[in-house]
Amino acid sequence: MNVFKRKAVLRTEPAKRKKKDPGRKVFVFLCVLPAILFLAVFLYYPIEETFRLSTMKTTGLSNEVFVGTDNYEKLFRDEEFLAGLRHVFSWAFWSIIIQLPLSFFIAFSLTYYSNKLTKPLQAIFYLPNVLPSAITAMLGKFVFAPNYGLIVSLGKALGWKWLASIDFLGNPDLAFWSVFAVATWAYSGFYVIYLMSRIEQIPKDLREAAELDGASMWCYARKIVLPELNYPLRILAILCTVGSLKLFDLPNMMTMGGPGNATVTLGITLYRHGFINWNYGKAAAIGVVIFVLSLVFTILQFSLGRKEDETI
Amino acid sequence: MKKSRIFALCFLVVCLFSTAAVFADEVKLTIWGRDIPDDSADHAYVRALINGFQAKNPDIKVDYIALGDPGLADKTKITMASGSGLPEIFQTWGGSVMGGYADAGMLLDLTNELKGIPGSDAARQAMTWKGKIYGVAPFFAVAGIFVNEGIFKANNLKVPTTIEEFDKVCDTLKAKGIQPFACGEKDKWPALALYMYLTNRYGGEASAKAAARQIPYDSDAFVKAAQLYQSWIKKGYFGSTPLGEGYGDAQQLMATGKAAMHITGSWMCAQYANSEFTDQTIGFYAFPAFKSGGVGSVTDIMGQTDIGFAATKVAASKKDAVVKFLKYAMSAEACEAEPGRICSVPGVKAKSKLTAQAAAVFGTAKTVTFWWDQDLPPSVTSPLNDMLQTFFLQGTDVKKSLSSFEALCVENIGPVKK
Amino acid sequence: MKIRKINPAGQREPPAERPIKRRATKIHYGMSEIVITIVLVILALVIIIPLVVPLLFSFKTQLEFAYHPWALPKAIRWTNFIEAWKAVRIDQGLLNTLVVCFGSIICTIPPAILAGYVFARYKSRVTEILFYAILIGYFVPVQMVLVPLYRMEVSLKMNDTLYGLFLPMAAFGIPFWTLIFRSFFKSIPREMAESASIDGAGHWRTFFSIMLPLARPATVLAIIQVFMGAWNDYLLSLILLSDQNKFTMQLRVASFLNSYGTDRMPRYAAAVIISALPTLILYLIGHRWIIKGMLSGAIKE
């Protein structure tokens, strides 16, 4: 009991605002300036250009013809784009439902039970994160390929026919999950390390006090760690959502969005329209859709549960 | 003392300037290609071309940059769209993509310089856009059937000479546990070779007419070809996991004798004749026609540029060097190094039996149809390949797929003219 | 003037805490600890096994691989490695790669720390707007901005230079890391900064002597991630660099890999290993320091 009370006190202590402080504005200005400068030079013009081109009909090479909202109207009649939109949302949903809890479990267990076996594991979980996505995709193909893939070969070796005959990448119902599994393998490392570093930030005496009170591991995780990680987890949820909206590398290299439209993402449709179909205006329109959706979801996720956030 | 020092300094400066002048005299050619010029059999031509040209022309500095498969296309596209940072020469497959660059005014018209170079008509035509020649295509690939001779012999099978015979052959192979066709449809484009042939055999010039908007893509020949294709898929002629296999996987199936036939381009000759790549004996045959009821004949061949080079507008000031390079690319000397591709240059002999077979098929050609995904405008080529992949999905109505592809063509190319 | 760990009062940590800490970590092995350790080991195996795959392939001949992909190689052959090594030309690419990596670290992290700090601590309408103005940089898909970015670099005469590569890389990285640093600074109790300002420290002193050292875990994480990102970058380097002398290692590796594709797996695998080896070695050497750095954020109370 003692623990929770103390935390509450810590949280609600009034945050006194500074009275007039001329240095404050200068400080804020100088701190934000470098970042803004970088973006202003390198990204604002391309972003503006994307918005402008999304109202044009052009191959990227030919003259630009103004078409108004035509590109957008066409998008929402485009099977592939709509499939991409659906997949992006389910991808974001499942990353939040699967990758984040898994990462939290790993991160929490690694910090809670820090013994001889788990210590070296810390480095391993982060390992896939250092590989370029081309190699990740290649490894993924080798695990899930038919005929000679790791899982299929295992099935053959064990004599399990059902396992040996699964077509992980060619079956439209499974392809999404195969790519998702590879992504979980590849990306979770970052979430784990990030969460671990945030768990380590939690004052140690909170745990000691919890243990003295006889709280179990689950109780400690639920009542103390999880609330403390509310904000970091929300950040990761944003990363998952925006990452899904921009997702390109893994599905493109593993399945090219196929079979059919089973693993198409917005990133893939954008690339295809821009670079292969030479429909640059439509690609720009997809870019705008990705951009706007990212913004909307980020604002949404920030404003959800804002109250706790603000007291910090 | 001081004077001599100044002299020495002057001397040094002069020396530096003169060396700079020597370097300035040297023409530099930047060439973007796909493959690295290393010891691999299918990179032999590029290696011979770059090294041979450099050795023969010490006054021209060749800067060959290998960019790999999507890399070459992406980088070319972006630099063309920006109109700056272009290389003098880039590797291309000709057709509509090169045409798009030509329309944008990014390429150098070399019609006068290149029209006299001896070479096959099909190859020249592929590098021609709206009557102007922009480059050379030393190699040309035709589509046909790669056949595992050993498997066919062991099972007393003959290579089909009519399309009707495929069913019997495939059923026999399937019964023996051998996959009749390797395809690799995960990569989407591999299915096109067979579909082009089936459409031609049903409808003759159907694809050319459809591209010229005389008939729609959901007309009879296309639908029938798709239905036959789909029925073969349903019978399991492409194995149980065609959609999970990539093109590379299909090659492995052929190389290890797990599949008996592979309908694809003759660019695979180098690999399939290479004892390090496969221990099977593989032959190359033309795709047959229908015994009855078809229009197209065996001599209608599908083909495309295998390696081609085109010059960009920045080459205008170095025209001589560029033409020299393109001519060398079309020389017997450079082409002799290639073990597996069909050379467009007269007098260059095929290096392997397999390549000779492919060259012979090319020799019988009465008409050559360019690979559709090279010939159609880029706006519909990837949807075309996407559509082909849907044939492999269960429950696809091919007529519907073709109709929606036709709708896309109406939007991007234009409606069918009555 | 480097203060590592600070308690809310702004004083150095009293040494008396040590024995308590040691007692706390030494818990007896319970049932749940054993179960969870086993689960973690299994998960770690799932991570490791696919990584060993290329090693298995790289020594085989093409045919050996085609017939028995998962068997042990019959003999150790180095040909694939030698060919891959020649093509990758590590001697030329490595220096460029390092320049890009360090350039991108230097340009990404300081602006992100500063901005993240301000957005966490100086909340007002203006900073809120500025925060989103920076964050939108994170929402743009890279493929979309390639053409305008390339055009701009050409007009600035920055294309085909190494700084022309790492500066936009930094612009792409800053929004993400601003978000991460903001979240880090938010979790530092406000009392710390306040007690410092009561002591008379200005904005700059508070930031440099109190906040910055506390951000070390995030900074280490950022350094590693930005380094790896720059090391592994393919698309931006492909578009922005044309001169072979400026090629990064990853570009060389990619052109090698793309020339072969997965149909020539043994050679492909050898190239993969060669390209991944430097990062793996760096990681193995540095992982203790990295992990320690990332986890050293405990704020004592």
C-alpha cells in the first residue's frame, strides 16, 4: 500500500510555472532551431511537392496536367489501394496487439529476472535489429519457402505431412501472417530495448517496497510497471501505426504484395504507381493519404489518456 | 636561391596543369548496368565488354557502375525524372520504358550512327522508338520450353508438338511424382511467357490488335487462353505451391530434376547448360501450336531484348566515344564471350548446345512478338502481371480479371476503336 | 562537471544505498523464474536460428545447395567468400560508410535531444505546433520524396557527395528521435529541474548538467540505431550517390546481391555474411557497453 501512496504523491506535486523569464524564449528558440532547419531544408519542399503533385496527372517525366481531386477519386476505386489500406490497418492493429505485449513481456522478464541465463539474452533480442531489411527478407524467405524452407523441411524430416505441405507465402490467408512473423522477429528488438531502458528508469525502491509488501511478479508488473510505461507504450503504438502506414521493404521483398493483393501495403502501392506504372500523380496522392492518416492517428494517440501524461 | 625556388614552384604548377590537361583530354563515359563484371558465367559478356573496350580505348575512361535489378530501374527513373545526373549510357530493355525516356527528350537520337550496324531486325526494332534508334541490343531472348531431356527419356515421353499433347505428358509426369512445369509465380511476371503463347495460338495477332486498341483484352482469345491456363493450374501441372515459389525457386526445381519443363526466356540457357548450376540435361524447344482450332503457328515467337544499351542526352558532347562503345557492344569480339544468350550479331556462334537450340528457334521465327510487359505502356504492365498471378488463386473468374484489366487499359491507353 | 546519478535534491547519491540494492537482486530462484527463463531462452533460439542459416549455405556449391539445402556442407569452400569479398571491395566502401554513419549521428542526435527536451519541458501552444512541424517529417514515405529530394540536391550541387547523403538522412531521423527523446525527458521527475533552478541554474545549465546526463540511455540507443540505419541504408544512397569512389559498402553489397539474387544462394549467403560481419563484430564488442548504457537510466530516489 505504502508504494502506491508514495507514487501518487510524487505525481500530483504541483508543477510550479515560471514567472516572466526572458531567457526561456531564447532557449526554446535555439533548441528547436537546428531540428527545424534540417527539416526545412530537406523535407518541407519534398512534402509540399508531394501535395502539389497529388493534384496533377504526370508520369514524373511528362508535363504536369492539373486534374484536381481526380487522383484521389481514382484511388478509392482502386482495388489494390483499398486492399493496401485494409492491410495497413490490420497490420497496425496486430502489431499493437501482438508485438507490443510480446516485447513488454520480454523486456519485463529480462529486467525482473536478471540472472546468469537471461543477462546474455539481452543482447540477442536486439540482434535482428542491426540487419538491413533485404537480409531480413531473405532469411524470412528461407524459413517460409515451400519445397526447401526451414519449416517445410522440418515437417518433412519429422514426417508431418500437414506441416510439409503448407505454402506459407503462396497461400493468400497465410502470406500476411508469414510476413508479419518476420516483421515481429525483426522489429521487436527495438521495442524490447526501449521498454527495458524505460523499466530501468522506474525507481528501484518501488520494487523493493512492493516485494516487502509481498506483491507477486504479476502484481508488480500490472500495478506499478505498466502504469509507469503508459506513455512509452503509447509512443510505441504510434511507431507501430506510422510504421505500418509506411510499410514497404519486407512485404515487397518477400511477396511483392502477392499473392493477388494479399500482402499489399500502402507503401507498395505508392512505389508501384510511382516507379513501375509511371503514374506519379497517383503515387503522390497515396503519399498524401499516408501522411494525413499518420498525422490523424498520432494526434489521436497523443490525446487519448492525455490526463496522466500532463501531470508528468 | 630564391629565384630557383620560384622557378621550381612555377615548374610544379605547370606540371600540375599539364597533367590536368591530359586528364581533361580523356573522355569519361559513365555506364549504368545491371550485373557486376565478375567471373560468373552469366556476367561474362559484361566483363568482356567493359574490359575489352577499356583495353582498346585507353583514351576513354569507362566508369561502369553495376546497380543490380531494382536498383538500375529505380535510379534511371529518378535521374530521368530530374533530368540531371544522367550517365552517358545505361542498360535498358528497350520497349515502352525506353520510349518514355525518349518522349521526355532524355535520350540521344543515334539513328544515323547506328542504323548501319549489322544485327537482327528484332533487336534493332526493340531499341527503336517512333522511328528513331537510341541504342543497341547485342542479345535477344526468345521464349520457349526448357525440357529436362533425362526425365522425358526415362519416361518414354516426347516433347509435345501440339498443345493437345501437353495433357498426356503432364499427367504421366505427375503420376511419377514430377512437377510438369516450373514457374515461380510469386514473382508475378514468370507466368507471362506461357500466357502470351497460349493467347497467340488461340488468336494469332490478338495481343498486337489489343495493344493497338482494335480488340479488347477480354475478347475470345485472351479468355480462352486464360481458361486453359487455369485448367492446367487446377490439374496441378505447376505443382502444389506455385504461388510460394519465386523465379529462383523455379530454376532450382529444374536444376535438380524436380520439374520437367520450364516455359521462360532463353536467358536461362547459360545457367541450364552450366554444370555447376545443374546436373540435368536440358533442351530448348519452340512452343507448339494447336493441332486444330488455333490460329497462331509454331513460328510465331515471343521475344525481347536480353541486354541492350542506350545513350542519354548528356552523351551529345561525347558522341564519338559513345558510338564507339555501342559499336563495340555489337562487335563479334565482345559477343564471343557470352556463353548463353542469343546474339543479334551475325557470325557469332552459340557456345553451347542449349544456346544453339534457342538460336535455332529464333531462326525459324516468322513473326516476333515483344514481351507484353516490355511493349505495353508502363501504366498497365504491372497490373498485367498482377492479373496473371490471380489466375493461380482459387476461385478466380479469369473473364472478370481480364475485364478489369481491359477497363484499366481503356483508362490508360484508350477505348477500343470500332 | 559531469553528474551521473542525481537524486531529487540534486545531491550526489549517498553511498549507503549499495547494500540494499545488492540484496534486492539476489532473490532465490522461484518456479516462475525458471519457467520464464526457459521461455526467454526458447524465444532467443527463435531469434538466433535464422541468423545461422546463411552460414550453412555459404560453404556449399550451387548443386550441393540445390539438393541438400539443410545438410551440413560436405567441405569448407571459400570460393564464395573470395568472390563476394572481391566484389564488395570493403577497402573502398568502408571509409565512405563510416563518414556517412558518423555524419548522420552528429547531425541527427544533438538537434533531436535539444528539440525533444524543449517539447517535453516547455509546453506551450507554440512548442506544441513546432513539435508537430517536426513530427510530420516522420510521416513521409521515403519513396515519395526521392524525386524532389534529388532535384533539390542537384540544384544545391549536393548530389553525389557524402554530406549530401547524411544530411537528408539526418532530416529523416530527427523527427523520430525527437519523439523518443521527448518521451524520455518527460519521464524524468519535474522536481529535478525545479530544484536545480531554485539553486539558480539557468535553462542552459539545467539542461547540460542535469538533464543531458540523465538522457544517456536514450542517447546510446539513438547512437546505435542511427549508426545501424546509416550503415544499412540502401535506397537513399542508391539515388543520391553516383560516383563509385563514393559508394558505401551497402551499395556494393546490394549490387552484388542483386546481380545474383537468391537463385545463387551460396554466393548470396557469403555476401550477406561479409556485409553483416562488420556490424556483428562491432555489436559483439560493444554490446556490453551498449546494453549497459541503454539501461543505466535508473533514477535514484
